[in-house]
Amino acid sequence: MHPDGRRELVLRMHRGQSRAWESKKRFVMVIAGTQWGKTSYAPHWLHREIQKCGSGDYLAVTATFPLLRLKMQPEFLYVFETELQLGKWREADKVFESHDRERGGPAWRVVFGSATNPESIESATAKAAWCDEMGQHQFQRQAWEAVLRRLSLAQGRVLGTSTPYEWGWFKTEIYDRWVDGDPDIDVIQGDSIDNPAFPKEEYERARATMPRWKFNLFYRGMFEKPAGLIYDAFDESVCKIKRFALPLEWPRYTGHDFGPNNTAAMWYAQDPGTGYLYAYREYLAGGLSAFDHAQKYIQMSKNETVVRRTGGANHEDGWRESFTAAGWPIIKPRMREVEAGINRVYGWHQQNRLFVFDDLTQYLDEKLSYSRKLDDNYQPTMEIDNKSRYHLMDAERYMLSDFAPEVVQAGQSVRAVQKWNESFGGRSGRSRRLRERLRR
């Protein structure tokens, strides 16, 4: 018991939890196996931030409201309400309010929210946040951006706790940035058996009976390409590259996916000398007319030679006509079948001839999580998981369905020759320098 009457807890942390506790970085991300102790540790971290930052709002955000009720809320209330008796829970508002106002101290509250409903936190101006299960499919990048907006005035800290369920924005925006040396991010990775209470026999049973990728994800906290990943041939180490100035004379191609709430577009430039494609611009927006989208496309493509615009399913002639009338003519893709289009894109990745600028975060999120559903034996089915989410992947598939490059082996290099590029011959100095840099 504290001298002023408040309750205190003595924390006995395992090594991984201690590392997270001692980190001074703004974004502390615990990426660890099941039962590592992520959710039980996090309320204590948030309590310390409240003690340090004082009165105001704080956030606790998890992937879905069912997960909130199942995991985050019980752990939080056990610490804040039962053990420390700091305040009271208001179920209707999903808010925990402190008793400090009654005691003459600073008034604070913790606002709970769901990543599937980012509006639940948009009204808060927060000083710190705990984000749980950030690696889950439902915790999308838009929710992470909403958290950052709420913390921007205070430049508040974030504790992220998750198992790496899949590849996606959580890997590219958090883990990969940490690997690249981002000074604001700290990642604490851990095995389930870092928790002394986790049975080693259970850990070994899982290792012996589960597919390696699944064991590494769920028990070792390690990112590994899961079964069912559609574009597993996409090699980030080779084809995810830093942005550079594309030569203006390179021809450009666009792919489009239509919808009232999610209209998507992708831009590609092609090196006439090698046939390599470079994805350099993404667009995903809703709530606008075809005319308004088209005007944005025209403005974004100013001074670029857009040779071909392709998009939409076979039956979406009305959309194509609307964009064409608005000054952005879009043609029907040659391939009607989804699987045929996926195979075409896969071929470009397999030969490492499609490069992507690393600041296309929405594209990379879709590319690295675009997966097939698994059956009971963890084998991929033909069904695409949550297909309606992947608008940029559809836009790319439509565009590349018109690209049937001839592949010519020349020594150890692969050269793609495309018939539409014959009129764009010639090898500028900039093109030669770019090709030399890529060969190195």
C-alpha cells in the first residue's frame, strides 16, 4: 500500500517484458508467440505512461470488439480496477475514468476502440496508446493511421502487442522499418517459451505437429511467408526498391478497379530497353464520381505518356464509359478469368521483372497479405480470402492481363520484349545508368 492510500503492485517480469519496459523508443512493438505475456504486461506499461503524462486521454485499441471483450478489457480492468482501484468502467461508452478527480489529482481516462471501427477513437486527443493484436487481418493500416493522428499533438508513445499473423502493413510499416534502422521504433521479438510458465512440452509438441511457417508465426513470433500467400514469388529484397526519378520518355500504363466506395488505380512505367516494369503510383479513394476520379488521374499524370489504361471486370462497361467520357479512356482487359490474371502477375514476380517503389504502402500491404483460404490441413484452396478488400491487386491484374512479354534468355540476364514498346526504342543515358545500377 502506498503512503497516500493507493494500492501498488510489485511486477516480476521475464526477460522479454523487461526489455520492452526499459525501451525509450516512441513506438515499442512486442512481436511474440502465443502466451508470451503480451496482453497481461501491457496495462502496466500504459499505467506508467499515465503516471508520467498526467491528465488527459489515453487509447486502448484492439483488432475487433469481440477481442476487446475477450482479452484486452479483462486484463486491463484486472489491473486498473481490481488491483489498483484507479477508477470505474463505463460499458456504454467503452471508457475507463479515473478517481483522481475526486482525490484532487489529475483527471484522466482511457478510451477503448476497435480497429474495425476507427471512428470509435477519432474524437480523442491522446497522450499514449496501447494497440493489441496489430498483426491481425482486421487491424488495418487505416486504424494505425487514426491512432497516430490522435497522438500527434502530444507525440505520444505506443505499445504494440501482437503475434505476426500474416504479412502486410504491420510488417512493412513497423518491422521492416525497424530492421532498416528507424530511430523511433523498437521491436522486441520473443518465443512462447520466453515466458517461464509456458510448458516446454507444449512448445515441442507444436513444433513437431505444425507446419514450420505456422509454428514460426504463432510460437516464435517470427515473420514467415504463410501457406496460401498468392504472390509468394514477390522477392522484397530484390524488387522493393527506393524511389528514383523515372525518365519522362518511358511509357506509362495504368490499371483500374471500380466501385462507389473503393476506386483503385495503379501506375506503371516500363523501361524500353529492358522491359522491366516499375510500379510508382497508387490510388485508393471513395465517395467521388467517375468524373472526379478521372480529373485526379489526369492531374497526377501530367507530363507523362500514358499509353494504355485498362480496368474493370468484363461486365463493367458502364464504368469504363463514364471514365472515357470524363477524358480518361479505359479499355476492357483481355483476360476475363481471375486465375489467369493472377498467373500473369505471378510470372512477372517469378522472374523479378516487376519493381515496386517502397513508399507504395497500400500496394505492399495488399501484395503481402493477398492469400487463399486454407483447408483443415493448412492447404490452400482456390478461394481468395476476403477478396473484396484487394482493390489494388485487382487493378494490377487488369493492367498486366494485357502484357504478354516475350522472354529472351541472354546470358544470365532476362530481357522482356513488348510489342507496344517498339515505338519507344532508343537507349538514353539515364536508361543505361539505371540498368547498370540494377545489374550491380
